[in-house]
Amino acid sequence: MKKWMLVGVVCGLWTMAAAQTKKPAAAGSSAVRGKKVYEQYCLACHQIDGSGVPRMNPPLIKTSYVLGEKEPLINVVLKGMDASVPIDDEYYSNNMPPHAFLKDQEIADVLTYVRSNFGNKASAVTPAEVKAVREKK
């Protein structure tokens, strides 16, 4: 009887351990790298949860700008935005500075992070896509 109890306890512990060892995202994955870029350059204006600041900094949560075509979004990161452009019928007054100093990989990573977080479900941005937009000037 004790032997079976011990086997049951061991099996239970093994099952719990297996359930808790869910693999985290690879340390080198685009979204993980993108989160670091977001925290360094974007968080102050767009907030930790991507909600932005009403009438100042646009939200990144399920907006057509974030979920839509990649090129306009890449251009905003590269060139910034100083015009009051409506985003989903709302206007925002705070200018976004250009971040062209970021490498193509960093821009791809941060945009991939934004497009796959905050409730967003959009495709990844690649460094090649960023490079192509950057070269259009």
C-alpha cells in the first residue's frame, strides 16, 4: 500500500513539474528583442500596455494603423510623424521623433512585438521589409 502511495506522489510531482516547465519564448526571438526596444524607446509615450495617452500619443491596441499595411507603420518609425494625422478618427498632438538610427532588425523586432501584443494579431515585420522601405526614401 505504501509503495503505491509513493508511486502516486512521484507521478503527481512529475506531472506538476512537467506542466510548469513550459518553454519561454526563445531569448533571441524577434518579439523578445522587440519588447526590449519597445521598453527603451516607445514605452514612455505609448505606455506599458500600448494604450497611449488620450489626444497626445496614439494607442497601439488594435488600431488600423498597427494592424494595417506594414509600410506606413515602418515609415512612422523611420521618419517620425509631426503632422496631426487621424488614427481611427482620433487626432493626437504629440509629435513622434524619427527613429532611423535603429537598425533594420531592431525596427522589425519592435514592430513585430507591437503587432503581436496588446491584443493585436498581425504578421511579423522582417528586416528585409524595413530595408526596402528605408531605401525608398
